Amino acid sequence: MNTFNRSRGVIPFFYVVCAAISICFLNGCQDAPKTPAGSVASSDTSPNIATSLGASRTVVGAAVYVPATLLTEPLGEGTAKQLFASLESDGCVVFDELAKSSDSVVHTWTKSTAFYEYLSSDTSLDASLEGPVTLGTTVKVVTKSSNEKNTSLLGAVFEFNAYKQRFDLADDCITGRHGKGSLAADFLADYKALPYPVNKPEMESSWESYDRFLKKYGSHFVSKLFAGARYRSFVTLKSSSAIKERELAVAACLSAEGPTQEGQASVKGCEGVTRQQKQAISLSDYQVNSKAFGGSEELRQLLGAGKAATPELLAEFAKTGETLQDGVKYELMPIWQLLESRFEPGTKEQKIAKSMQAYFEGFLSFNCSQLHGCGCAKVMDKKDKVMLRKFALLDKATALYGCQRPAMGCRNDDDCHYNAGKAYCQCHGDHCVNRGADKLSAVVNYTTKITGKDTGPNKSCHFVKSKLQCQCQRPDSKHMWDTLWRSDKAS
């Protein structure tokens, strides 16, 4: 993926010079007027604001498809799709040159969910998206692994952040209030052409038009962009052997600082790490991924190539980030939030936004694709197999969706069998549903006989004395399905 640093993403110097010369010519070489922090950047603002807007012109308001995006690197020009027709003329970008902060810290994780949480927090993604489906691309690149579904991620990161400016997308432009934030015509036209209701939402093919739309325009857009300098060194343990979080933190500091030299001061975040602790760590046991963004090209290359990050070097790196306009960090918002707020409740267009959210967060991220199963001793036709998971439209009027699994137990009398030795009924057969290895799954209990009266699926089978046999007590229509996920509870 291109980044601001590869495409340079820096405001050309001659623009700044020309702006300064123009002010001198017109105003007797007086100082250029300063625009207060928090002001709105537009085409008729002072030159320093206009040139500052250049860093955000192609990124703020642009969208990316999160599952295919490397979230640990900035977005370069051309890597994101601009959703707005004219940010500048609508005065949509709020520029705050006083939003400055500088800090360094070490984060550790001993399981994949903690790493997902770190990535989501860094980009302001919703917690419901913390998983391999949406974050798998980033996991594969950062850990240098071919398995994006690795559940035993052990690693850490040392990060140095020196944010010097921030560009925000104004709230009125996100909601479309007061006529601001007009959307690109092709984006809006393709959106309105999406179907509602979605026919057979449990089938993946039914969502093809939504899937194409999201991959073309993006699932999330940039609502905030931070400029300055940023350096991160990730370490991921190659094996899944037991290790303490402190050791992971030491490895991250070792990857950033290198071995401690006599009299060398530690960078902030690594102050408590001793030379002996570093000597006990072998970086050959880790995948190391170091990247620097923003600041000067020379320092960026030094840090990315493994140059020891000293307090002095990081301070110099931060200083170069004060003048260059590279975007080094961004925050994201879902595009359905951008779209839903622009249409009246109950309209088709608003329901399309709700459907898009449900598809991305429920069908994809929650992994609610259609699943069938059966014992297959008597069931020969796939249509007769038990549906073990489905994505359903629960309420057409409000575009409410849910991920459902069948209620546990039998489906007909053939699933119920009498255990003469134990004197109770057991549920096992072609359509007997039991719970799987995790709380979200269901399986057909064909050959495995659950022991214990009224245990698990056995509760659905009852002995009828008058017939001297076990019969199935099927759940009523209101209780045929358990809802695991609902779109109105997702965010």
C-alpha cells in the first residue's frame, strides 16, 4: 500500500513561498495573518490554513475498505475514495494547529483479541469489528504471518507519537445539516440503487450488490487526520510458548533502542528496562516490524532501518514533523453512519444504511454466513438438512437484522430414542440439534449420545407411557430460533 511517505504527501514548498510573496506584495511584507485554532479551513482563508489543508485534501472524508486495509500505516493519495463533492467550498475541514502532543509508550498483548483491541482503539473502529475478518490484513502484515486467524498472538509495540496538527471533518458535514457536506454524485447514485429489502438475507449471494458497493467506495471514512511524526516497532513472538508480558515489553524496547550502552538514557516508556533484561532476550525469536512516518525522510529511513531510537533522535524526528504536512494517523467512522443521518427514518434510503451496517457488522464481522448440517443417515436431500445458522431480517419496517441458530433439541420423533438401561429418553439423530464447541455454534447430534436425563438436547424428548416410546416436543414457532446478534444492539 502506498503511504504519505512514499508518495510524499507533502505540500510543495513553492506553494508556501508563492503565498508568502503574495502577502508581502499586497500588505507591505507584513506577517501573514494567523487563523485561530479550531477555525474552518476553506478556499478563502489565510494562506497558512490553505496550505495546511493540502495535507488533508485527499484523505479527510475519503473512505477505505477496512478488511483490505493496512491500518498501521497512513493512507496515501489514491488509496482511499473521496466521498464528498467539495470539502473546501463547504468549509468542512476544521484545522487545529494547536492540537499538539508528544509521547511514547509500550503496549503488549498475549492473545489475538488484545491485539485487535489495540488496532481498533488506534483507528477508533467499533469494538464489534475486533476480529480476523475485518482486521486480518493488518495482522498478517504486522506479524509477517500467513495466518490472519492466528488466535495466539504474543507481541508488543513501542510507539512514539508526535502529533503537531489535526484536521477534523466538521459535524455538520458528516450529518449534512445546513446544506453542508454534499456527497459525490456517483457515490450517492450507486447507494440509492441498492435493493431493500434484501431477498433471502441468509444467503451470501443476496448481498453481492452491497459487497460490491463497500469494496468500491469503502466501509469507513476518515473523520480525523493527525499530522506530525510517528514511529512504531512491533515485535511478535514466532512460537506460542508461554511468556510473561514483561518479556514482551523488553523485546519491544530492545527492537526500538537496541542494546543499552553505558551511560545511555532510555526513551520514555522503556525507562525501567535494564541491560540485563535486554541481554536475556533474543530478537531472533521474534518477527520485528519497524516503520516511521512523517517527519524528515532522512530520519524516517534511519528509524525504519533499525537505527537505535534515543531520546535525542526522537526529539529531532518530532521537530521535523512540525513543518511537514504528512498525515501519520487517522480515525475512522462507518459510511452507513454518514448516510443514515441524511435520510428520514422509515425511508428506503435510511433502511439501506441500516442493512449495510447489518451486513458488515453481522454477516461479515460476526461471521453469520449460512450453515447447514445433518446426520445424513436418512436425510439425502440438502434441502432437508438442518439450518444451523442464518442471517435474518427480523423486522422489515425498521430494517432490524439478527444472526440466529436453531433452538436446541429434536425436530421429529425419529430423533428421540429410549435408553432402557438408564430409563430415560435421549436425543440423537439426523435433526437433533446440540451446541457446538463454542457458544455461537450448533451441530447435529447424530452419533454422540448425551448422557443424563433432561441434559442438553435430551430435554426435548419425552417418554409417552401410553405408547411406550419417546416423542419429540418441538419448540413453538416463537422459540424455534435463538438470536445471537441483533443489529440494534451491535454498536
